[in-house]
Amino acid sequence: MDIELNDGNTIPQLGFGVFQIKREDTVAAVHKALEVGYRHIDTAQGYGNEAEVGEAVRTSGLDRGEVFVTSKLRNGAHAPDAARAAFEGTLEALGFDHVDLFLIHWPLPMVEDDYVETWRVFESFKREGRARSIGVSNFQVAHLERLAEETETVPAVNQIELHPYLLNAEVDAYGRDHGIATEAWSPIAQGAVLDDSEIVAIAEQVGRSPAQVVLRWHLQRGTIVFPKSATPARIEENFKLFDFELSDDDVERISALDRGEEGRTGPHPDRFAMLS
């Protein structure tokens, strides 16, 4: 199932994430994901495994054009020259002449407040065709509004923390209203939602695992999602989402679990300042 982005490109709605997968395990994990049927791999400079993702794609037997690959700019490279050098590093590590989607990983407003200049550099990557689509990650509404006021390109996606305990509704709604696709990181709240009695009850009702129920909830809400695992059985299980549906009532029951900011498992974008 693909989603059309605001620049006319398409992205598979279900992808495979490699955050916190060890470098030595990444090639095998990505090979398994591609074997199962994933065609969207999400990595980042900060994950330290871009080279392994590239190796896995190149040795998978699939054409490069069949696999959508995302990476993200490391936080210490926001200055224009540093961003250009870092992007060249991503292409070199992956072994590709382009990346399908490149994201600003964090806005870092408390550190340098330079994400607008960084975004202008991203616009040049897109003009050159070396980043087919460009987007952002962890941007709040204020950050997105500033980009709209000061630059020419609307981000294709905004990758944010989103799961049943944190709907991130204001940011998600802004994206829907302005043609910015929402991608969900930490889609199962680092596992915190899997023991929730409501989700367990729905899983028993539909004969699926709690993780499959939550991932299916994301898909039915129109969110792009990329679960990660280095366990072959789990990689396969997480892909089996297209032969069942949740009822509208089930979707609403899961959405009602929202805890607002209390449900956040990661740092708040307005206060995150790590430059690694």
C-alpha cells in the first residue's frame, strides 16, 4: 500500500526501521525484511548503520528502484556546509546516487535555531535530484509554520513520535491540513502499549498479536509506520497486516487511549538539544 506525497512521489506506507539494530545485525535484518516483502527502509546518520542498509539493498537481488530508502541528517551537521558534507556522506555510505527521502532529524530550536537555513540546503538536494523527496522529523507546528513563511518547499513528511498513548494530534492535524504525510516513530511506544488491556482485548477478538493490532491501527489512520526488529519471526509477523481490518469502533477505542504529553516516551522536540 503506497501513499502519494505532496511532491508526486509515492512511499510504501509500511516500512522497516533499523533504529537501535546493531551494525553487525543490520544486513541480515534488512535482508529478511526485503525477503518478507518490505520495500521501505528507514535509517539515519545517527543510527550508525547506513552502510549496512546500503549493502543489504545492493545484495538483495532487487533493483534499487524497488526499495524506498530514507535517511536523516545528524544533529551536529545543521550548518549549510556541514549539511552538504553530511549528505554526501550518506550517499557514500549507502552506495547510492540518490536517497528517496532525506529528513532533518530534529529542529533543535534551543541550540542553534538554524533549521530554516538547513531546509534551504535540503531544497537544493531535491532540485539536484539526489534526494527525491525531502522532509522533517520531530517538527512542531511552530517549526512547520516558520518553514512555510520563510522557504518555498512544503516538507513531504514529518516523522514524529505517535502511538496510542501519544496521538500528537495538533502536529498530525497540521500535517493533514497542509499535505504533509505523518510518519510514526516509536509506533508501539517502545512496547508500552502491548500490555494495555484494551489492546489485548481487541487482539484476542481479531485473533492477532497486540503489536499487529497497533500497527494495523496506524495504517487505518493513514500513518506511515516502520516497526523495527532484528528477530526474523517478529519481522515477518509485523508485515502481516493486510489480511485483516479493525472496525471503526476498534480504531476509536485505541485512539481513546491517548495520554497526551504524559504518553511521550522520547524527548520533546522543543527541548531536545543533543548534537551527536
